[in-house]
Amino acid sequence: MAVVKGKQGTKGAKQIKEENRTTYNFYTYIILGANVPVIIMHLL
């Protein structure tokens, strides 16, 4: 097991924004993917 020396670096604002954008997109696709079959079933 490797020993890590020093403190872990903090995340910059740019990295935090990118992670937030990625998370937002992920959950948006999940919500849309769950609702499309429901909408299709209502239209039939």
C-alpha cells in the first residue's frame, strides 16, 4: 500500500463547476429516460 505524503489538494472552482454540470446532466438524462416510456404509454 502506497503512503501518500502531504495534504490532499483542494478542488478549484472550475473543477467543482464541471463536476456539478456532469452530475446535473446525468440526473437530467435519468429523469427524461424514466418519463419517456410513461408518456408513450399515455399516448397509446
